[in-house]
Amino acid sequence: MARLAVIGATGGIGQWVVKHALAGGHHDVSALVRDPSKVTEASDRLTLFRGDVTDSSTLGPWLEGADMVISCLGTRRFTPPIVAEGTRNVVAAMEQAGLRRIAMISSVGIGDSKQQGVRTSRVFMYAIVPVLLRKQFWELKDAEDAVRRDTIDGIVVRPTGLSNADGTGRWTAMGPDGAPRGGMIPRADVAAFLLTLVDDHSWDGRSVSLYPG
């Protein structure tokens, strides 16, 4: 049974990571949260740590005994950016703890998947991102850079557009040069894919774009 250290556990994807991990019965979860009252799941295999990724002093106890970190951090509009700084702090704490594996949520269109993002939606990449999401994309690019270290086996998971639809249990995973598919992917399916990475090491040190199946 793996012990997963989860951040962003109260967000749209993070809630599903915790739910799926506990429902499957194969994982223990340690979740770092600023407000434990916002976590709706309850289990003897779920341990909540009050802390903040921008405060590196709170990260050590949360990572103790973990086998892998799953980061579902995101930056909301009109809120201070935390993804890049938080990811750098987590990676530094992982190095101190001797923990190598982390999977983080990014987005199709970041870094070497830019052209894939354009093929997915020119309107999104050339109209929406520059006007509404420029800060979020910069943050995610910096966070991606933070997990690309020789001491870390970082997996960058780049879903396409997200929806709150029911999970299907199906998805298409590809490298940044793969041919994109249409449609939006449920957050529940992104979370389910993240959990497959606990045992699947084929994406270690790589970026994976995630589309609906």
C-alpha cells in the first residue's frame, strides 16, 4: 500500500484524487491543507496536515513516510500566485526527505505542448490565454521547470479543458507531439489517471497530455 502526499486536496481535481485513493483501498493519503474543515472525505487512511506550501517549515511532517507526491495546485484569478513558489518548496522538501516521485497538474499548451494546444483550440491559445490566463500559464511553466531536476522523477500531467461531468474511466494519454483529440475531460478522470502513476513509472521524468477517451 502506497502512501500519497497530496496538495491541492480541496480543489476540483484534488478532491477526486483523495476520493478515488480512499475508495480503492490501496493507498493511504496525507493531505496538506490550509483549512482542514474543507476536506469532506473521512477515513482512517486519511491524515490531514494543516499547512501551506508557501511556508516550507510545514512540509516536513506532511512528507514523512510518503512514497509519492501528487500536486493539484492551481492559481485562481484574483488570488496571489502560489503554484510556482509552492512547487519549488515541495521539491526542496522532497530532496531533503529523499523522496523522488511527484506528479503535478499543468495544462495542454504549456511548454513544449504549445503547438498541441494550438491544434486543440486556436481560440483558447491565441485569445483566451493572453487575455485571461497569462498569469496562470506563466505560473505553470515555472512549476514545470521546478520538477525537472536530476534529483526528482517529475511527471507533468497536462489535461485539456476540464469539466465537472461524471468520470468515464477512459482517457487518452500522449506525449507533447501527439495528435490532440476534441472534447473536455472530467476532473474525476484526471484524478483517476494520476493514481495510475503510482505503479506506472513509464511517464517518470516526462510530460503527458491528457484528453478524453
